[in-house]
Amino acid sequence: MEKQKIKVNRTSEGTLFEIVFVVLAVIVWALIIWMLSEAPNVIVTHFDGNGNPNGYGSPWGLLVPCFITTIAGGALLVAAYHPHLINMPVKINNLRQYELAIRSTRIAALILLLLALAIPATLLIFRNPTPWPILGCISLLFIDIIVFCVLIHRAK
């Protein structure tokens, strides 16, 4: 079965993920703008390997990674309709495996929105910035990939 020949039609699951993505994106971006408007003019923007601040800048510079992760999440939702664009580390041979890969892609899109929120929250909400919210989101992405790779492998 060639990936290019798979056609994905709109389903209630896909529509639900898209609605949740849009609603969550509005909430996330409202929170991001609120956090940035309340932030001081100069914030810590980078830390060394020991967790010591070594870079400072405008809080509005945080919009760039937030924008990138939001766009990447949207791109994943589009990719779910074009399975030949989904690159999973396991071989996909049947429709059930494609369904699982598509679901994994949609879940990853939602996690990327959480990452867009975690970036400014890490630097603006906590008194002592901690990488744990960002690392938590990245861990969720890895868990998504690992769990769905196992499920895809089992769905031979």
C-alpha cells in the first residue's frame, strides 16, 4: 500500500480535534498576550547549563517560539489529512496503522499548543524560572510518539 494513495476524509474525530485546537489556541494566545502585557520590560531569556541566567531581552521576543509552535501544531492538523507527509519511525502497512499515525499527529498538534503556553509561563509566571513546564510538554510529545509507535507496530 503506497502512502500517496491514502485519502483521508473528514471525520467527527478530526473535526473534534480541529475545534479543540482552535478553542485552545484562542485561550493559549489570550494567556500569552496577557502574560506579556504584565511582564517587566526586560526578562531573562536564556540560561546556561547550570540554570544561571545568561541572556536578557524583551518579553515580546517570546512571541517568536510561541508563534512557531502554534503554526507547527496547525501544520500537523493539515498533515493528518495527507498521511504521506507523516513520518513515523515504524513502517505503516495497513489502514489501522494509518489511523493510529493520524491520531498521534493530531494529539501532537494539541501538545504543541501547550508548549506555546509553557514557553512564556516558564519565564514570566514563576519567580525562579524553571524548565519543567517546557520539559513536561516535550516529554508528552515523546510519550505520544512512543505509545503510538508501539500501537502501530502491534497493528500489523
